[in-house]
Amino acid sequence: MCDVNKYLEMYKEIKTLQPEDTLQLVMEAKDEEERDFFEMLGNFLLQQKQKKVIEGNLF
């Protein structure tokens, strides 16, 4: 069984990443799989921000 609290803390920390942080992670990735993972995180965070803007009619 996994340590749920560990992953919840990771999730909270990941949510604080800025676009330049995810870009740095992508650029310093060791291989394509790692790069894809960090790109996916960056896209997810961008989509969350876009969702908030749309919901708030802030565009």
C-alpha cells in the first residue's frame, strides 16, 4: 500500500510550480519519458489556470 500522505504533499508542492519551473524541469530531464512527464505536469497546471480564468470570465 502506498503512503497517501507522501503523495498528497507531492501534489501540493507540484501545484506551486511556476511555468519557468516546469520549463527548467523539461530542459533538464534525463530522458524522453522524464521530459514527457514534466511536460504533462506543465500542461496540467496551465489548464488549471485557464479553467479558473474562464470560470471567472476574466478573459
